[in-house]
Amino acid sequence: MSDDPTPSPAPKSHGRLSMRASAIPRDLMAEPRPVKGTWVARILTLLPDAFPGILGQSLTGRAMDLGLWQLETTDLRGFGIGKHRNVDDTPAGGGAGMVLRADVVDAALQAVASGADRARWPVIYLSPGGKPFDQAAARRLAACDGVTLLCGRFEGVDQRVLDHHQIEEISLGDFVMTGGEIAAFALIDAAVRLLPGVLGNAASTEEESFSVGLLEHPQFTRPQEWQGQEIPAVLTSGNHGEIAKWRQAEAERVTAERRPDLWAEHLAKRR
């Protein structure tokens, strides 16, 4: 059996880019080319058919259709070794499960992320051993040109390829999932919603949880009375100054009660 990798597969793009009238004929069956300035998420995964999934719906889906961002998936299996396209092997030293091979992941990264400016285009491995993902990280990624996400499976990825490519590791929290795809959905959604034009109202991102280091204040809407509970009177008073004070006070109360760690950080910054 040959150990030569199969030819590099072409990435699959998702999203309809903006169209305009032109006198120049075009091949309508050709893959869409990224528009300069469009934020792009590149996914290396063994489950390319899982995308775009929920990202193709609602606000993120509409933003994709408008060309505000683009999604490209690359199947790691296409870089597998031999006629069976093996992508993993048993852990060195023994143990349960399988580990993604360094040579397979390296070939995929060379195909999609070679020469990328890491400051403008981070390469991230979604791992429970990484730094916790937060709103500041989402803002950082949204300010980049795009991001390449490596979705692990099985017991993880050979550490050598992570070290060789100096791949950043990010975690959604202190728990373990079967792979990095669901984490990729969350990370992309958090970043895409911050891109210009996606939400339509910049104030939406300025007033929400974590934007100023606090959880968001409670929200209410119609009906005025429900199950014997009334909307706080200040919110229907029309006094915007008092509404702002109430929301700030409630954000501080909720943060102190539910996230004492965030509250301690908030107090330290005020000193």
C-alpha cells in the first residue's frame, strides 16, 4: 500500500456573493471567487457536510447570501494516506482512541493556510486545552481578514503539527465534545455577528453581555402584564436617562450575583 497522499482536494465554498450586470460572459457553474475584503472562515474537518448548518440560517445565513462573509470547508479525508485515505493512528504510548496524524493535518494546512499573515488570518485548533473563548476574542477575530479553524476528532491532533505551525488553541469551556465542529459553529457565529452590516444596528453589539465586562440587563417586551408580573415601570416611563441608570444597575446586580469572577474584574478596573 502506498503512503503517498492523494491530490489536494479543492475547498468547498458556501455563500452567494453579490451579483451585478456585466457585458463579460461568465461561467455560471464555476466556484464563486472571494470578493476582496470579505471575511472568510476556512474549516478543516472530517465532516464537511455538517456546514454551513445553522450558520446558513437567520442573520448569519442572510449575511452570507449578501457576501458579507464566506465559508470554505476542506475535507481532511482528502489528505489521507494510502488508498484508504487514513487520517489517524493509535496514540503513541498506548491508550484508547485515535489521533489525527501530523502529516495529514500538515498537508491540509499547507493547502489552505500556507503563507497566511497570522496577525490578519489566525489559524486555530478548537480544543478543550486551549485558552477560553470570550467576547474579546470574538472581536479580535472579526477584525481580521478571516480565520482558519482546525476541527479535531477522536483523541485529538498530533502535538507536533500544532507546534510546527504555531497553531493557536481555543476552548469553549471546561468540557469535552466529540469533535470541534460544534465549537466552530459557535466561534464563527460570535465573530460574524460583529462584522459591519450583519446586525444592521451597531448599538445591538454595544449594549449586550460582555461588551463592557458585565452581563446584560434583563429584557422585557409585550404584553405589559403576564402571569401577574408587570414590566418595570421605569422601562415604560419614556425617561431615557432613568432607563439607562436602571439598565446599568441591573447589569451590575446580575453580574455580581451570577458571575462573581466578572464582577471582581469589573471592580478592579474601576479602581
